[in-house]
Amino acid sequence: MLNTALLGTGARAGGKHLLSAEIDTRLGKPTGWLEGASGVVCRPVLADGETQESLALAAAQQALAEANLDAADIDLLLFASAVGRQPIPSTATLLKRELGLTHCASPAYDVNATCLSAVAAMEVAALYIGAGRARHVLIVASEIATRALPWTDDPATAALFGDGAAAIVLGPPQSTGLHLREVAIETWAEGYDYCALPAGGTRYDFHTNRAAFEENAFFRMDGHALFKLTRTRLPDFIDRLLARTGWRQEDVDLVIPHQASPLALEHMVRKCGFARDRVVATVKQTGNLVAASIPMTLDTARREGRIPSGSKVLLIGTSAGVSIGGATLEG
């Protein structure tokens, strides 16, 4: 079992809140139409002057401050997001520069498991710490998810997303506080095409087939197929993760899910049997923040006092691919 301490968290949402009612006006729809179709009331988006890296830096600095660490104390920096600033080089490299660490040799690289990137990075961090290869690891997820959305073809899906960043500092075991116990991720590759942003990699060459590149430069999701796959896989996955941790479902004090959509959260509550008051739900006010979703919801729950000493916490989510993943933490 992993035994890594959570030393600090931080979060920074986009500085402007965009109401679904405002988008109704833009789309020429009656007020309330988009909220009814998506379930999202509002979502944070970038304000003037903000960037993916500025949100990431703010979240990282907040997490470091809570951990009582300087940036130079970090032995490994993991940028854990679905879409970085650009394909090459890693966004972690840019963030390391923004943190003032240009003369430090510590590694910085990206971890991409789409919406589960932060969870995957937590396992990488715990393995580094457990092996003695690092003492303190900074994980940062920052997403500008309001770009490349299918407003013309699928506005209900486009309306789900927001912009924001979150950060986690992990370190060696402590006498008190939350500790990471287990991480698990399973990938069911039959869902490879269910969520996709096809352009931007090697699939479509902008220079030789610009029309295909532009046509595929929008996010697309087959919500029905995704729902069907996760419905059949999620409950058993949760049972296996809890069993690995030595917990029963009734032992879980708080569930922190990926805020995929209001419908997805409702389905999880009904299908997996957790009491509603134990599930943290923020998606109606934040939208889906992709990889920043789980760590930002964790930060929110901690700052709201919902994770007292002795708590057993389950992080759970799904991601494009399709993967199902989660982690258990105990205070």
C-alpha cells in the first residue's frame, strides 16, 4: 500500500464566470435552455490577461504555501492535464521556468491520462517518494477547456466545460494529515473513439490536408456510448479499489468524483450506492474542468472543512480512452 502524505493543495479558477443564460442569448435560445440541456448553471473561463500557465502558477504557489515549501524544495514537477499549452516542449518545463527554477536540475514532465491525469500523477509521485527518488513532488493540472468546443453541432456538450487549475504537493509520511493509500486505473480501449480531439497530433497534417485538420479541430463526445461503458465497469472498479485499500463502501466518509456532468454525477450516486451527502458535487457551478476537476474538488472539500482528521476519502473518475480510475486517502 502507498503511504505518501498530502502536504498542500491549491486551486485557481478562471477569473470570469460565464452564465448559461448569457450563452442562451448568444445562441438565440430562450433563457434556461442551455442549463436544462447541460445541467450547468455557470462555469469559470479565462479573464483578460489570464493564461493556462498563469492559472497553473497561482494554484502551484498556493499549494506550496500550504505545504510550507519553497519551489526549490520540489524534486519532481508533474504537469497533469489533457491538453497542454503546445505539443512540444512539455508544459511542465514552462511551469518550472515560471516558478523560477531555471537553474535547478530537478525533472519536470507531463503526465496525460486526460481527465484522470492528476490521479495518474499521484501514483507516479508516490512511487518516486516511496523509492527514495524524490522527497517532495508538485502536481499541477491546468485546463483551458473552453477552446475547440462544438457549439454549432453539440451545444449541450460544449456547455459542460470550464477553465481552471489545481495543484497538489505530496511528500513522505507524516504523523498527521491525509495520506495516499492506493491508486488504480483501468483502461477499456474499446472506448478509444468515444471522446476525442482528433486534430493537433500526427493524425491530420495541417500542411497537406488543412480542411481535414480544421474539421477535426473540435472536441467530440459520444455521450451514450461513454455512459453505457462506464455504467457496466464503474461499480466493480470501485469495489476492487476499496478491497485493495481494505475498506468497505460504508467506510468511505467522502467521495470526490470527477465533475464530468450533472447527469454523470447523478448516475454515479444511483449506480454505486453512495449517500448523496457524502458526494462532493460542484459541477453545476464549475462545469467540467477536465484533469483539474478532481484536484480542484479535493481542494474545495478541504477548505470547506469536509475532510476532518480520520476521514476516509475516495477519489473517482473516468477519462477519454476510456479509463476508470481512483485513489483512496486517509487522514
